[in-house]
Amino acid sequence: MDHLVAVVIMALVARGAAFALSEGQALWWIGKHLHRLPLAIAKPLGLCGHCAVSVWGTTALYILHLLPEPLWFVPLYWLAAAGLQDLIDP
């Protein structure tokens, strides 16, 4: 059950961060500068909701002390959270 909760948190936090950085939203003034960065950096920071799972989702789990043991589970969480995002918002 803990794995499922962690994946849901990752998916929702990453989707929320990507949305908040989009044009017309609360953090748009930060998001508009992401286009100046290389795509490999800008996408995980918020240009791509699925890619943002790796940065914002992992950060959320770290802050909430929910990172899995062993840490090699984290990439599996990324895949599951990205898939969950696709189910929530196709």
C-alpha cells in the first residue's frame, strides 16, 4: 500500500508543478524562462508533466520521508507515476 501512495503523490505533485509553471498560472513567470534551458533540463523541471515526475515527484517523496528502500525502486516509481498521469489526464 505504501508503494501505491508514493506513486500517487509523485504523479499528482509533478502534474501540479507542470501546471503551475504553464502560461497564465501562478508560477508562469518561472515557467517562461524554462524555454531558455536545454530540453534535457527544462522538461523535467516543468515543460513536460510526465518528465517532471523525476524531479518534482522524487523531491516530494524526499520531503515527506517516503523514498523507498532500496533506492533502486525509484525508477520504477517514475514509470508508474508517469503511467498514472496518463490515465488521469490523457
